[in-house]
Amino acid sequence: MKNTDIELAEFDSQLKSVKNVQKGSISDLKKLLSKYDPLIRSLSYRAEISNTALTFEDMHSILTAKFWELTKNFDQKKGKHFASYIKEFLTFETSNRIRAFTSNKHKAMNEQVEFLDNSEQEEIPKLMLEDFVNLRKNNFSEEEWNYINLIKQNKSNNEIVELMNKNKVSVYSIRKRVVNKLKKNIS
């Protein structure tokens, strides 16, 4: 048998199993799952190492359930091969879960960062800001430069967040970089 004949036989076997799963065959579902388990495990591991709250086992369960759903809904008439259909949609499901978690995590972090008041701007003493004039502009990124100019204008942190069109976490990290660079350049 040629390689193409083996591939066609495998393809036909998978299509028969898919049709049987759509009719309710659990044994064919197990056969397909055993074939695609390495893909599911790989994607589950990707979710686990992405610093999400999802464990390997959680993601494996989610993807296994999604595999079953995708198998039941597979329609060969739409022109996709089953293998590419499964890989594409399971990869999308994994990415979607990771994206949803990281955006929620970022929102939670942003809500936790609160500026107390303008007193924390004392971290950048006025003397440092005066000495800053002597430093070259290329020591700072454009964002950092904008932040420094807003501080010089006595803007509050909440005003800076609005004016820079950034979230609190981003402004906090910009402030931290500015303070570190100022301390490093002045001392």
C-alpha cells in the first residue's frame, strides 16, 4: 500500500467513527479520543503554563467535552477535513480560555491599584524634577517623558491616568520606571 492509500483509509475510518459518534456510539468516541488525546494534552498543557487558574486537568476536561461537541456537529459537506477542523477549533477554544482569564486577571489587578493621593508623588522630589532638566530627553521613553511633564504640571495620579489614556497599572509602572531612572541618574 502506498502512503496516500494509508492516509485515505485512515481518513475514511475517522469519518465512519464520526458518523457513528453522531448516532450515539460511545466506543467510536473513545477511539477518536484516543487518536486526538495527544493534541488535547498539548493544548491543556499550554493553558496550564500560561499562568491561568485552569489546571491541566480542568483544561483537559473542557477540551474533551468540546471535542465531543465538535464531533457531534461536524459536517463534511462544509469542506473541512475532520483533523484540521478539530485542531483549529480546539486551539481556538484554548486561546479563548487563556485570553478570557488574562483579561479578567488584568482587570482585577487594575482595580486593586489605587492611588492614595498626591502625597505619593513625593517619591519624585521636586529637586529631582529640577535636576531632571539637566538630563537628556533620550534617557526616557516618550511615555515616561509625558508622565514627568504631567507631574511637573502638578497633575494628580487620577488625572494622569485620564490624560495618558492608560489604566492605573500602566501608569503605576511608568511612575516606577521614572523614579528608578531619576534615582539612578541623580546619584
